[in-house]
Amino acid sequence: MRILVTGVKGQLGYDVMNELAKRGHTGIGVDVEEMDITDAAKVEQVIKASDVEAVIHCAAYTAVDAAEDNVEICHKINAEGTENIAKVCKELDLKMIYISTDYVFNGEGTRPWEPDDEREPLNVYGQAKYEGELAVEKYLEKYYIVRIAWVFGVNGKNFIKTMLNLSETHDELSVVNDQIGSPTYTYDLAKLLVDMVETDKYGRYHATNEGLCTWYEFATEIFRQAGKEITVHPVTSDQFPSKARRPHNSRMSKDKLEANGFDRLPTWQDALNRYLKAIGVIEA
């Protein structure tokens, strides 16, 4: 298959391109320089010229706190940009994978979110991603909306790299312990996305690595596996105020993956171990 991938400079787009190549597919990778998704004419021109069968849309405005002060640009990229792509996919009858987020839910309660639960975004970023979902659903039937959370990959900034960097200059750290979710390794996610695009099992899905943790537990395991001697203190979200509201409950049900014949992702601890090897923190 020939597949257009947006956001190839990011963590996920980078891994998707590699996975497509491994499987003998042709990935056409674009970032803002090649295709500014907020420019409808450019989107139409690039996708039509690429002669593809599907689009895996990884590009997004992901600065969650900054989005609170940059509502218009966040909306323009995550909602309008996604709509621009969806319209062209409809015209050309292409499959589309849209990467979304647990932030489309209100983040309350304790039960895992189901893919078809009511959406009630809790911040500007979540609202813009939700409007992107609505655009995909409005224009397309051949779509996969894949919600992810707590993402980390080789190519880009993430929580793991932040923790490792802080450990170079700190003996003690405080990390939030009342937000629960599942980390997502883009290497594992990329495999699943290519599995999906090879099928016609359309719909909304959740895809994170297996197992649950808090950010505090995640940080503790990062330091344990990396062999770092550092004291981590659990704190509440109230002690670490952020501009954007954060979900306390990011548990996501992945039962639908299994029901449709897709493999669940490995445990987050296993993913973390492979990631630390991939970035050279521990020996492979």
C-alpha cells in the first residue's frame, strides 16, 4: 500500500514510517514544511499528488498547557487541519487513521473509558481533538479513531526523557500520584496502526500499553530500570498546579482491539525496558 503519514518529525510519525517500510509498504511522510494541514488547498494538492490509499494522521498541536493561551492555533491545527484531511479522504475514498487522546473524556471516575463513551473534553487541547474526531466521523465511513495517552518514543520529548534529564541534577523529585493511566510506546503503537490500516475494521479504538500506573509509579520504575539512585516523592495534582486541567482517570478499555482481532500492546514495563535500550540508557 501507499500511505501518507502526517507529522513525521514527531515521535509517532517517525515510528509509523519505519514500520511501513519494514512491511514493504510505501510511506509518504510529510510534516508542516511539505503539507501545512491548516492550508486546505495545500492538503488537497499534496494528498492528490501522492496517489495513496490511506492517510495516517499523526500531526497535532500537543502543547497541552500552552493550548490554554493559544486556543485559536490549537483549534486550527487539531480540528480544522483534521477536517481538511478528512474532506480529501472522502473525495478520494481513502482510509484515514486519526490519532486522538484520552483528553476527549472528562477524566473523572475509576472505570476504564470505552471507545464509544460520551465525550466531554476537560481542556482546550481535548476540545480541539474532540472536534477533530467529529470532523472525521462527519465526512468518512472508512476511518479509525485511535485514542492514546502518555506517549513516549525515540524521536522527541517525553516524560521518560524529562525524568532522566532531571535525575542528572536532582537527588529528589516530586511526581503526581493521583492521575492514573497507561504509557504508550510509539514503536508498539506504530505496529498496531499498520495492522489496522491493512484491514477494514473501522471505528473508534483505544490503544495504550497494558497495565496501569500513576505518574509517580511510572517515574519510580523509570529510575529503577535505568539504575538511577533518586528519591521520588508522591504528591497530589493540587500541589503541582498546571494551566490546563489534567484527567485523574486515564484508564482506557482495549477490549475492542481484541474483539476485532488486533493484538494488545505489551505491558508498559516491558515497553519501558525496550525503550531504555533503544535510547542507550541501558545495554541491549
